Amino acid sequence: MARTQGSHSDITGPRVRAAALQLFAQHGYAAVSMRQIAREVGVQAGALYNYTPDKQSLLFDLMQTHMTELLAAREHSPRGATPTEALEHFTRLHLRFHSERPDEVFIAYMELRNLTPENFAKIEELRRSYEHGLETILRAGVNSRDFEVNDPKIAAMAVIAMLTGVNTWFREGGRLSLTEVEQIYWDMVRKAVGA
């Protein structure tokens, strides 16, 4: 199939992903058709298949990209010399990273059910890797007696859920700055683990 005139793969490919991201976040994966994505991008529906095999591949790509970028950001962030410092770095990184990507976060949590079992397993593996990083910090804090946590795995899941919830209400230009929100959440996380 011929490419639409004026279409360039290095431009149109990212536009397909951006349109899918916006539409999936706004309407939900199941309600969005490839025709809608094509219309948003300004190409014929058949032309989308030059950039993606199908809608499932688009969803998976969006989720995988989000998780690999999160893991890379975590890998390149400061670790801290103590478990308390490491937990603070984790908290602030999570809040900053996710506050800049509300659509990605929404899709990463709300559209898991729409992944094929094979794709779900791959995303779940990436998520577990991220969760394990926080669990490791909490276990180190328990071992050093800096934290009082009965079950580091459950505590890690609870902390991540609390931090990710910021995306449902935080907006730049609101009553609190992101720096202020980070400090409030860091205080809550610290208290939650008995630090």
C-alpha cells in the first residue's frame, strides 16, 4: 500500500503513537478504532499498518515504553547512602516521572486487562522489576532497623499505589507546586514505613 503523500515514517510513526495514547486515555482502549487513530493522525486507515501491525501492538508498545523509560530513569537516579535516603529518592523520582505522564500512567494501570496474555506477562515482568526495587529498599531499611515494616512486599505495593494516585488530582498551577507535593508525600511515606 502506498504511503499517504506528505507522510514520513519518522514523523508519522510517533504521531500514530501519540494519537493512540491520547485516544486510549480519553475513551479507553476498547472504544477506540484504528479508523479513529488514522483520522486523528490524518492518514488513511490502511496506512496505519505501515507503522503498527494492529491496535494490540500499539497498546503494548505504549505500556512497554512507559515501563522501560521508568526503569531507565530509576537506574540513572541517585540511590542514597542509607535506606532512608534511597526511599526518599525513589519517592521523589516516582512522583516527578509520573506527574509528567498522566496519560501513560492511566493506560498503564487501567488498560492492563486489554492486553493479550503474552503481552500482559511481559508488562507484568517489567512492573515486578520496578516494584522489586522498592521492596529491596524497604527490606534494607528493616534489616538496618531504619524502618518498621511487617511485610516489605505489601508495603512496597501500598507505597507505589499511594504515589501513583497523585496523578488523579495534581495539576501544575494548582494550589501546591510539585516540590511541595513531593515533600508532603515524602513525609507520608516516611511515616508509613516507621522511619
